[in-house]
Amino acid sequence: MTQTLGPVMLDLEGTRLSADERKLLLRPEVGGVILFARNLEDAQQVRGLCDAIRRLRPQLLLAIDQEGGRVQRMRHGVTRLPSMGRIGRDYQTSPEVTLRLCLDTGWLLGMEMAACGLDLTFAPVLDVDAGISSVIGDRSFSSDPVAVTALAGAFVSGLHEAGMAAVGKHFPGHGGVAADSHLELPIDERSLDTLRRHDLIPFTELATRLDGVMPAHVVYPAFDARPAGFSTSWLGMLRESLGFKGTIFSDDLGMVGAGFAGTPGERAQAALNAGCDMVLVCNDRAAALEVLDACQGRSIRPASRLRYGRARPELDSLGALGRWRRVHARLEAMASD
């Protein structure tokens, strides 16, 4: 019988599972765990923590934000990655070399995260950098949507080659607003036609290749008064017009941009009712407990596309791979630029 997952992904307090967390992860509403820097000592410790979670409940999805540059939760025992903007900077002058590096970066990241015991990293960023968003900025591959599509597409191919799922974010595009949705609710006043001709291009072109998508806590009033992650219109477009068949993850419901929908429990219900499959609630255990109570009886469609299904590489064996050594050296050098 196919196992279902609960619709809630939550976080942990430290580098080891506490007795209370062991009980918490057995709740049927829990479907996944996301790791943050406070949970990480080095790659070997992360593998041990993931193994401990799997012994407790093997079907849970284990995730991390490991994009490169500013957003790289794990920094010890894995490759130090440059920002995707740094990689994309060379695309105009050396397109073939840059595309190959993006593919190799996705492959290396997928191999390293799989070796650490994780199922997925929330990457790639498909936002198009408009030069005004401090929270996106060089997390984006480029200010050119066509370049973002090409570079992110190569990155997705690399992740898939390693057996790792690809989760595109932040639909339909967070790069065109200055406000940070962690701190306030951004409003993007551009027309739907402008969004279609610019920010939506990477999502439109890559939707059928993505295993997951994370919508933005941003309002685009030209199309809907609700933030995208709470909008049946936006998520319906993603499913119906763009043909996306994977899992929709909410962005963190603890962000100020999610306050639109009320209490933590109300936010979770609103996101799930709008079309999200799994909601993230991070850095607030009381809120996570409220969300779990609000989600009793809910489950999501089987998420087999997200779970790492291959024999996991061993961390110590990666250095024996010529490709890993070559890409590791290149990315470490770029990260030091």
C-alpha cells in the first residue's frame, strides 16, 4: 500500500533529536523535516541525524536550504558554493562553459546532499533579479529571464543526474519587489502581461521538469489580492496552464508575509486550501504545534518524486570521483572571488 505523508514540514531545535522531538515526529500530520544551521555541525553529523530520523520514521522527507552564496546552511564537510549570480555572471561571454558548470554544480550539490542523508534542497531559485531585491539579489542566476531559464535548466539536469529532486522558487517571481517577505508583505504592482513576459518565463519553461515549487509570499494585485502561496488563482495557473505535476511547498508560514492569512493554524489551512501540498513552519515550536493540530486528518499525495530513491553515496567516497574533485575545486575558487 502506498504510504501517504502528513502536510507539515517542521524544524528541529538542535543537532540531536530530543525525546520530545521523537514523539513530535511520530505525529501523522508531520511529513517532513527541514534542517537549519543550528542543526548542523558537519556533514558526518548531518548524516547521523538524518539516519536517526529515518530509523524513527523512514517515510519523512528531509530537506535543507542549500543554494550557495548567502544561503548555504551547511558549511563544513561539503563544497563551499558561490552564489548562482556569480556563476551566471559569465553566461553572456562563455555560455557553453557556464551551462556546463551549472549542470556540474547541480550534480555536485545533489551528490553531497544525498551523501548527507537528505532528500532535497530547496533549489534552484528561478527568480529574475531586477536589481532592487536585497533578499533575492545574487541568489538569482541573472537579470535576464531567458538566461535564468537556461542556467536553472542545466542546474535541474545536474540535480536529476545525481538523483536529487529540484524545487523551483519563488513562484511567480520574487525578484521584482524591494520588500523582504520575511519582514513584510511585498506588493508587486506590475501587470500580468509584464509578469508573463519576464518573471514567469523560467517557471513556464521549466514547470514540467520540476519536482517541487515554492510560491512567494508576495501579492500581485493585477491578478489576485492574495499572496501567491494562498491564491487558488496562482496555484491553479501553475497546475493547469503551466502543467506542473509535482509538490507545492508553502514558504515558511512564520514569515511576516504570511500574516495575511491569520494565525499559524489559519495560515496552514489557507495555504492547503489554495493548493499547497505541504506547509513549512519554522523557528517557532508553538506555531508548529498549532499547525499540526489544525492539519489533523489531512495528508498529501505520494511524494515519491521527492524522496531520494538511489543508493546513497558515502561522503568519504566522493573525493575518489574525478568529476567531483574538478567541480569542487572550481566552485571553491569561485566562492573565494
